[in-house]
Amino acid sequence: MNRTVEQITLNDLPPSAPRSEVNEEHWSLVEAYAALMRAGEPCPPITLERYGTKYLVHDGTHRVTAARLVGRLTISAFVL
């Protein structure tokens, strides 16, 4: 199946978990993605499921949190 990558506004996605609720192993992955984003390195698109006007993050919650952490407004995504 050939999927198209879309640019999705981060404000249209569910909120990320607060830092206080994320364990160190998961936060390390968020920080690693944030470092890649700050360096201008590409990250794989996330995968979303659309339910009417809402989205569910199927794969990519760490990348969503990292994008928010570095101040991005959009993220690349495959939308199912």
C-alpha cells in the first residue's frame, strides 16, 4: 500500500503526557528524538488514525512529545 505523508498540526493531536508522568527510559527516547530534531535530522513520520475530526496516535508518541519540546508546530504523519 502506498501511503502519503501529511503535515499535521500538533495542536490537533491529543496532549502529551506531563513530564512528571513519563518514566526515565521513555523520557530518554523523547530527548533523543528532540536532539535529532534540533540538529535538523529527519525522523520517521508518525502514524495516526483519524476518527471524524480527531486523531489517535497509533505510532509516534515519543516523536510528538519531542516535536512539542523543541517548539515545532507540525509533524509528518501517515494518516490511516
